[in-house]
Amino acid sequence: MLIRVAGAAVSAALMLGMTPAAFADEPVTVAGVLYGDTNDNGAFDEGEPLLGGAELHFSANGETVTATTGEDGRFEFAPTGPQTGQLQADRLPDGWAGVPSPLTIDARATDLKVRAVRPIAERLTVTGRFDRDQYRRGDTAQLSFTLTNTGRYPLKHIQPGCDRANNSTHVGHDQWTELDKGIDLAPGQTRTVTVPGVVPETADNGWVSLTCDFNPDAEHPTGGPELRLDAGVASDKRGRSRGLLYHDGNEGRETPAGVKAGLVDHWTHKVIAVGETGADGRVEFPDVPYSSYEIQVYGDWKLLRDKSNVTQVGGCTHCDAPWSEPIVPGPTRPVPQPGDSAYPAAATVSFTRANAGWLIGGAVVLLLGSGAALWLARRKTA
């Protein structure tokens, strides 16, 4: 919404049925109604819901005034004088999302129609993948994104907003012309776009990441789906991994000695090192490359869970933190050698680093929105 009185823009007075005589240099009372744009056409239509209990904020010249909508969706507040600013609704009921709107008014505006939309994640799904499991710094990765409109109405100008946290491991996204221009999707339509991204030189902790949300306006997200992907980066830096293997038996917690354990590279699925627990159940893998790792157990023991958590060896905060894994007696499993594959040759499973589950054939994940995002987060274990 842009309501402007000066220049070639549409006059607020004319839009609101006012006459030029109504203009005056006096405090401006802004009022109107907040509605849910059910059919996403940008206009207030009969039968669309009025949203009560939401907050509207008008910000201008470094100051913000706030109003709360009544049960009928109506609001009113009076800025100190004619000015240009931004109108934003938040704390909306029933999951509605506010649409930030520039607003310029220098007359009484008493019948504004302020639009809210359903979160884009309710109508848009996004999946993605790196083209390889592991890179070197400076490599150009190819990233594929598949966007699907699952709703009843068209989606316009969907574009990514990436690396909002300025992460030093984030893949480059300055060559994404097709995505940055915005993607239009008819109801039921799916489009796949592949773009390049350079693995930064600063990605020296063993991985490269991507974090993006997808909205009609990347500058002002409205509940679009969020996507996180990770891939490995071969590193010359080295560190250590250490942890505890324990068994909760009938007589309490035990820490068996002599249990063979392996450190498996999360990206290549190769056994990097093999160690053995001491009398306190602890095992250490010194001098291993920075990367993400899983733990395997061999001999007459097995992990309690199907797969271990992922542990980091690297220079990041909480990397190298000790891990712990419960074990139970199991069928005998031969001890591999470093460099062996940790999984059968036929396996094509890649493992995520969060409780989103397992993914087939590479890092692909569907995230459902800012409030319920499933992150492929680098999960540290203590």
C-alpha cells in the first residue's frame, strides 16, 4: 500500500473520497481496518475476515506509534503530524502475516484497508541440494532449488533471502540472477532452478552452508518456507574428537573398557580413525581433519540408536566438545581399517544434522516456515 499526496502518486484524499479542502497542516489521524486477504488479490473483498487483536505500528522520523485492532479489525492512531513512514502489522491472530507498507499521508485518513496474508509456507514448498557431498574452498558448487505452488492462487515474485546472519561458511549467492528476479508460480506449478555458488575461503571448519527463506519480497518476509543445506569442505586443518561410550545395565551405568569405536566422516562416509575405550569408557581420536563426524561401534557392542549424533571437529564455537553415546550388547561386527567405507556399497543414504530425519541421495530438505522450520543445523553434542 502506498498512499501519497504529493507528485504523480495517487492522493490519499481522492482514494478516501475526500476533497482538497480537507488538507491542512495538522496532526494526522490514521484509521482503518485490518483484513485477511484470503484470495491474495491485494484488495478487500466481501466476506474476507477482519482481524482483531493485532498490533499496527506506524514508524516515521525515528518514532513509532502503535494501535491495537478491535474485534471488528478497526484501528486508529494519531501521529504527531503529516509525515512519510512505514505501516507494519504484527501479533496477528490465526497465523496471518503482516505486509509492510510504505505510507505517506498529510490529511485525515480514516478508511485505510490494511492487508494481511496467509504465511507463504502454507502455499509454497521449497527443496534444494548441493551437487556434491564435499568441496574444496574456492570451488563453484551448483545448487538446485525446486519450488512448488501447492495453493489455489498464483504466487508472484518469489525470491530468496539468504544468509541473514552473515555466516562465514555460507556459500556465495551473488550470481543468482534468475532467482533474484523472482519466480512466478501458477497453482500446482513446480519449477526447478539451478544456480552457481562459490565455496568461500572462510569455510575452513569442514563444511559449507546455505540458509535461505523464500518470500514475494525478500526484504520483508511474510512467513515463507526456510531452507538449510550443508555440504562438506575438505580441510587441511586438524583437531581431535573425544567422547564417552556407556551402557545402562541392571546395576546402573557401566563404562566398558576395550570397546572398538570408529570416527566416520559425515560427508564421505569413510572411516577416518579407529580407537578403543579405556577403563572409564572414554575414547579419543587425535589429529583428525576438521569435518563433521559420526560414531560407529564394533565388536560385540552396538549403538543403542540406529545412528549417532553428528559431532564437529573444527574451529567453531562448541566444536571439539566431548560427545557421549549409549551402547548395548549386539551381534559381532568386524573392525574396519581407516579409509574403509562405513556403509555397504549399495547404500545411498545421506544423513542430516538435525532431527529432520534421513535424506536420500544428498542434502535435500523441505522446511515449513519461520515458526516451524526443520533446520539441518550443525548439532553439537556434549
